[in-house]
Amino acid sequence: MNCAECEILLHPLIDGELDAFHARDVEAHAATCPGCAEKLKAFRAMRQTMAGADLKFAAPASLRNRIEAALPSPAAQIIAPSKFFQPSRRTFFGGFAVGSALSAAIAATLVVGVFRNDQNQQVADEVVSAHIRSLQAGHLMDVETSDQHTVKPWFDGRVDVAPPVIDLTAQGFTLLGGRLDYIDGEPVASVVYQRRKHVINLFVAQRLGTKPAGVMTKTIQGYNVRHWSEGGLDFWAVSDLAGDELDEFVQKISAAVPPSGPS
């Protein structure tokens, strides 16, 4: 990759729009090119500055006073039983304003829910793509060993978490090793297991998608996906293994991770 190609991909990288293959190429080029590294640093700083800027607008107190003045007073809402209710222009628009505010609140809640679902769907798609790429020859593992005490320290300095590396060989899930991968533009740990001839990629990160309630279950392109949070970490397990067997794997991993985090 040259500087021109790298520069085109810098913004997609920091926006999390690159797949793991291209993200790794850009990161590798930036690591050896001071010019591109400086641009990447500047773009990330600009993104953080914009995200942290106070761009919210506070409505003036005069607006609140005007709205309250337009609403009927509590005394005006008391109607004699012998008289029929006759809506006035003021009560009509007052009710309209309250209804509009309620509708806006409901719409905002729906938008947040949709955003969270879309974000998890995007991460799930990337996780499956990363799993498929790992099955290519020479891509599955960076450190190949069944020794959990070798795999776990290998991740030190490569990712910002200490992923739990649990030996489940006796339970029928053989530890094969580990790999550094990229999901949503960020480096994540992938701990690799095998059940018979089925490979399981267990992706671990501090935060990877939105926290699900319980275990999220999906099937994408024929692959079973499980997403859950445990011990302050996010886990994504992907395999072509049968769903009930992948659920068994999730249960065993979850049971071995302390609530306060991996040891």
C-alpha cells in the first residue's frame, strides 16, 4: 500500500467502515510511514474533539414562559357539570403542543432502539466476515498453541483488554490459539477453538456493539452468532457449529469468566 491509497482509506478507518483486511493494511502502512501516521493521528484528534464538543442548544426561559402562557390554567379546566365542553382555540393548540411533545419523545425512543439494533447488526456482519476470512489458509491464528498460558500473554500490548483464554479441551472444545483481528475499525482479540471439524472464533473486546440483555442469537450466511457481555467485556462467538452446541460453548465460557472480569 502506498501513501495515496492509505490517505483515501484514513477516514473510513476511523469511522469503522473498513473490513479487517483493509484496516490491517492501513494500520500497517501508518506504522511505517511518519506522514500517514501524522495524518491519522490528526484525523482521530479531530474526531474526538467534535465528539466532545458541546453542540447542544438550550432553549431560553422565555420560550418556556410563552408555552406555559399558551396552555389553559388549572382553574379554566374545571367545567360545571351542567355545561357541555366547548373546545377553544387555546385548548386545541395546547393539547396539540402536548401531543406533539409526547410523539417526539416516543419517536426519540424508537430511534435509539433502531440505532442500537442497526449497530449490533453491523458488528454482527463484520464478525461473520472476519470469521470467514480467518478460514482462509494461513489466516486463522497468529499464535498457534493449545497452551492457554502462552495464548493469553501474547495479546498483551496488542489489544486494550486481557481476554480470558479458557482451556475447554476436557469439555470437547479444543483451544487452537489466538489471533489479532479488526472489527468496527478497532483491534480485537480472537481466541480460536475447535469442536470436531468446526472452528469457533471467540471475539473479545472492551466494547463491541451495544450491550445485549442476555445472549443475542443470530444466524448470518449460515453461521451461528452469539453475543453477550460478561465481566465487563463483550463477547462474540461465531461458528458453523450447530446452534445448541454453540450455546453449550457460550455457557462454559460464561461460567469460567468471573463477574469482575477475567483473571
